[in-house]
Amino acid sequence: MGKQVFSGLKVFDLTTSGVGPITTEHLAAYGATVVRVETSIVPCTTRGMAPHKDLVRHPDWSAVPMLYNKNKYAITLNLTTPKGLEIAWKFVKWCDVIGECFTSGVMAKFGLDYESVKKVRPDIVYFSFNAQGQDGPHSHWRGYGSQMSALAGHYHFLGWPDREPSGIYGAYNDFVGPRFSGAALIAALIYKRRTGKGQYIDGSQFEAGSMFTAPMVMDYLVNDRIQTRCGNRVPNAAPHNAYPCTGSDRWVAIAVTSDEEWEGFKDVLGRPEWTAGSKFETLFTRKTNEEELDKLVGEWTRNHSAEEVMKLMQQAGVPAGVVLTAPDLLDDPQLRHRGYYVKIDGHPHVGTSFHHDGRQEALSKTPAEFHRAYGPMGRDNEFVYKEIIGLSDDEIADCVVDGVFD
Amino acid sequence: MLLADMGADVIKVEPPGGEPDRSIGPYYHDESNPERSLFWFAYNRNKRGVTLDIETAKGRDIFKRLVKTADMVIETFNPGYMSSLGLGYDDLAKINPGVIMVSISDWGQTGPYVDKGYKADQMILWAMGGEMYLAGDPDRAPLQISFPQPYFHAAAQAAVGSLVALYYREATGEGQHVDVSIQACLPSINLNATSYYELEGLIMSRGAQKTGRPRVDGKILPNKNLWRCKDGYVIGNVVGGSIAALLQSSKALTAWMKEEGMAGDLVDIDWANLDSEKVEPNFMLHIHEQVANFIKTKTVAEFYDEAIKRRMTFASVNDPHHIATSPQLRARGFFVSIEHPELDDKLTYLGPLAKFSATPLKRWFRSPLIGEHNEEIYEEELGMPKQEVSALQAAGVI
């Protein structure tokens, strides 16, 4: 592995769960040395999540921690022990970046908050990226990505107008936040490169998530209007929906966004009688009769496979796409072309039995590289404590006995 | 926008007459006008704006002059379009070897879908990114988020990628091409759906979000995380097990319900040892019924405020009004007020992506009017004579 963008950059990573680890993983993907701290006192929630290799429900066999911590060193450190704190300060002196996403006050409890660290390392770049920020009446709130999605407005906007919100599988907001914290962190690193100055970054996942619904919030602030979920409908296109196809729970998404596309759409269907005449002739009339339109389109798609509909529509210049499932994603030729799903060696139990998500952006000269899967808890203790912290074998043995590496 | 918010000088280059995005609503006081789009306002603050027709030879000359002193060029055209105009990465790198070109497109710059010219809107991308299958109700069609998201994901990820490239440029002076695929920005949002399939053979689908577990043998295991209040909804899991925060939350909820005489037999539950997957489904339904009956006696605000005090992991399902009036966001100073002199108004925006101690985000100005900075940039900064600019304007080049 040659020199990468962040080669030599050292990160003391105290993040847990999803958002924090994905943030520091931006650096790890491009070559930074990231030492991630876990503890069995309060295990990272991802360690308790399925799936597991061979259904072995053990924290060291879980795939999710591996997905968010590619390339990182996995260590365990018990900050409730004096020796553990002493070692933490050695990491502070060693690193360039500290990252954490605890509720506000937790790091201060350990004496490892920014103000304390700054006294010893005024040049440090330290980021905190928790649910609601470091200050404010709700700063000590604890919750999960799906709940952040509720706070940020995504939940409200997903579902049918005649029903309660539907929700989406996964912790949606966990994948919004790290794009913002990553940008903030790398910008701060650039600033440090130019000026030598470190700083403290205080981010809120609630705030980051809200950026993706900002115009809706402004619509309320400016126009006093509260918009809401509306299925798959959009103002400027019809048909615009997911339609059922042959097979079990197979769907195709079709979007007709122009008169030209409507002509192509009609061609694909063979210009059945219902498409002639004024009822569905313009966007306006199609929107007016959208319920009936959707029903009629569905009656046609029901007799075709999703793949066939997509192909026929695309050939006629109409945007259409199969509603891909997980197995479909793994097989998608475009994602395969991008090398999106990657197998990464290095985990003693899980091995390369599943694909990791790779990078979404491709840099032409300095691409990301995934050279090592994230390990079981404490997998890299010996290497990190010896080579980075400089503990002797005896010291390490004592620490193990004293629970310092719990 | 993210770069602009952090102090970059971002010049928005629009075709004469303005960009199509200016036609995206909602509009200020519903005035359907390219200078009134709230969508445009929200995402183009802190930028300057010029008009330029790069399909003309003279327009391309001017573009190249701007590239000469640019750190980054960001574009979202179909792959190949910029190259066809002689403005591809290789062309721009000849003018400015340090330039970072950031290209955001549906599928990426190359690949089978690009070769076939596949078209997409945000819903199609959401479907092809694996997210649509995971959203909605099991008895109806799968869904997109009604305020579509894929472009935002790609844009924010592009900020990350372009800053990585800029960090590299700082050390080496070398630019590069950053190729962002909107489709590729979506699959990881599914958290673990692909690895769930590979390791356990289970396929997550819509409906699984209410349980965190896939449908097994066509049945969704009972769990529940959406609860109706008097005036809206809150979301939270009521489970047992070993995750400290959830355990504490379930215990705190039971205690609260007990205080109000509504806990019933929930007080007898040994939450730490309750495995919601192994216990009788009917028992979980019984727990949920009791909890639902309690929560529906509260308003969203009442429940959420109390949940925070008692350290319960619940959140309010916020609509735009809840976000706009959030005491937390307001206390954080997340809303910034920006002047719009032409509207004789000050509008409230969602502001800083983070609080920076050394480089706080303090510069806020409204999005550009169409061609607002033509004079400033073409005449003052590029040194083009006024007559030339006027002539180009008349010819539709600017």
C-alpha cells in the first residue's frame, strides 16, 4: 500500500455506534492510522446487532462493526481505571485527531474533554458529533439513528397521506450525518495544514439531518405551511410510482417527467386505448386522474418482470428502475463496474464471507483502499499498546489482569 | 453550499436566464418566479452567481479563464458532456494542473448504465440504490421519502470527496477528478441488508423497520416503534435485553407508567432478561398495547419532554413546524437570519453544519440573483471591458 492522502495522520477514535465511526472511517479509507477504542464495560451497540457469521451471536462475529470501521485498529481500553486514563493521555499526546460522539458531558467526566486536552495539545483537531450537540436543553438525550430521522423530519415525510408514517428499515439519519461531520473534519484538517491551528468541532446529528429537509422547514417559516408525506407522488411527473410486476414482491419504479417521455411510455405499452384521448394527455390531466392512471399502469406491469419493464422503458427514453433488493444490489452491473462491494481480508472468524460497502466517490489519483477488515474486540491490543504506546510485555500483562483492557 | 458556508468563494455558473433548479418549489409567498424559490434559497446561500452559455465558443473561453484561478470545478452534467465541449478533466488540468474537478452524476462517469444512457430521477435512483424496497408499508407499494433525498446524499458526499482531494492538493499541488455516483451513495444506508442476506440468507423489506428483523416465513415479528400521541407521533423501542440505553429506557417508561397507575403487569417484567425474539409474540403484543394506551394520553411535546428528562430513548416525529420551533435547535443557534433586500424581508435559514471553535461559520448572505455578479466577476476580476461584457450579454453568451 503506497502513500495515501491521510497516510501518517493519527486518529484516537472513541466513537461508538454508526455516525461517529463512519466519520473517522473517511480518514481510515484514505490511509489514516485510526485506533478505535471499545470497551466491554459498555459495548458498542453494533456489536450486539445481527447479522453474524454462522449465526454465532457473539460480538466478535457481528458484521455491522466491520462495515463502519474498515482499516481501523480495534483496541479495548477501560477508561474507568486510573491506568486506562493514563494510557488515554498517551494516545492524546500521540494523535492528531480525537473523535467522539457521546452525549455531552461524558468526555468531561473522564477529564478528556476538549478544554482539558487543549492544555496539553493546543494543536489538536477534536470533533464531537452526537445526537443534539454539546449545548442546549436536550444535549444529554440518547437515541438512535432511526430516532434522529424522526427528529430531522425524514420520518414525517415517508408514508401515505391517509396513514401513520411508514418508516424505513435501518437508521437513516446515521447515513446523513457523517457526510456533514466528515466535511467539517476534513476542512478543519486543511485549515490546520495551512495554519498549524487545531480546533474543536461541535456537530449535531439532528442539525445535519435537518439540512435534508430544509426547504420544507423554510416553507413553514416563510409560508406557514406544513407539507406532509404523499406516497411516491411528485408535483411535476405522472406516472410516478412503483408498480407491481411478476414474481413475489417485485416492483419497478417508473417516472414520466416530460411529454416526450409520455410518448415513449405509450409506445412501450403498445398504445392501448386508455392512453388515447384527453384523460391522460397532459401532465395536468394525468395528475388529476393519477389514482386511475396508477391502477391502469399497474395492470400492465403486472404481466411483466421488473427487469423487462425497466429495459423496455429505458430503451424508449423513459426513466425506470427495478426496485432492487439486497441480493439484486450485490449483482447490479453498474455497482459492480464501480467496484462498490468489496471483500476485505483480515477477520479471523468472519473472513471474507460477506461484502463490505466500499466508497461512493472515486478519486482518480488517490483512490480509497481497503486493506484490512476490522477485528474482534481488542484484536489489535498487543500491536497498538506495544508499538504505539510503548508498553512492555509485563506492563501489558499487568493491564490485562487489572482490567485496564476490559 | 457546504463549502460556501465554510468560507469558500463559490461562483455559481448558470445558463443565461437562470438554472432549472430555480423552478423547484416551494416559493416565497407562493410567487412562482426564478428569484423566489425557497429550494434555491436554501441550498445556494453564500454563493456568487454569473450567467454563461458554455455551449458557445466564447462562453467556453470565459469558462476556461475562470478555471485558471479555480481550486475546484463542480458539475452535474451527463457523463461525457463536459468532455464533448473540451471542458473535461484532462482539458481543465492542462489549464490548471491543481484544479479538482468534482463530477456528480446518476451512475458515475462510466459503466454499463452510462453506456446504455439509462435515465433516472431521484425516485429511480432511490429504487436502484436499494432503499425503496426497504421503505413503506408491507401491504402497499414501496416508497421514496416524499421530499426526495438522493441528490442531497450525493452532494454532501461530494463535499467529503472534494475536501479529501483538496487536502491532497495542499501537500502536492496536484488536482484530480472526483467522480461521485448518486446510485452508489445510497446502498450503505440500508445499514446491513446486504450482509444480512449474505450471512443469514434473509432479505430485509419494508415492514422490517418496525421490528428491526426481516419477515420470517411471511410473518413480521411483533415489535413496534411508532406510537400515536394526542397530536402526532413519537418513535422509540420498548425492548429488553443487554443494550444499556434501551434497557434503561424500558425501565424508565415502566416507572413513569406506574406513577400514573397505568403500568399494569409491566412492572413484573424482568427487562434485562426479556428477549423480544424468543418470547411469545402475544406477550410482546400485550406489552405494546399497554404502552400504546399510555402514550396516547400524552401530546407529542409532553411525552418527548418527559422522555428526555427520564433518559428514555424516544424521539418526536417532527414535522417542519416542530423543527422550526425546536427549543434545542433554537438554543444551539442553528437558525440564521439572512437579508433579502429585494423582498424587503429577512428569511430564516437552517445554518451551520457544525460549530467550529477557531473558524466559526459567521458569513451569511443570500443566494445570488440571476447574473448578479456578472459585473463583479467578469469586469472587476477578469478585467473584461464593460462593452465586451454588454455585447456578450446581448449575444446570449452571458
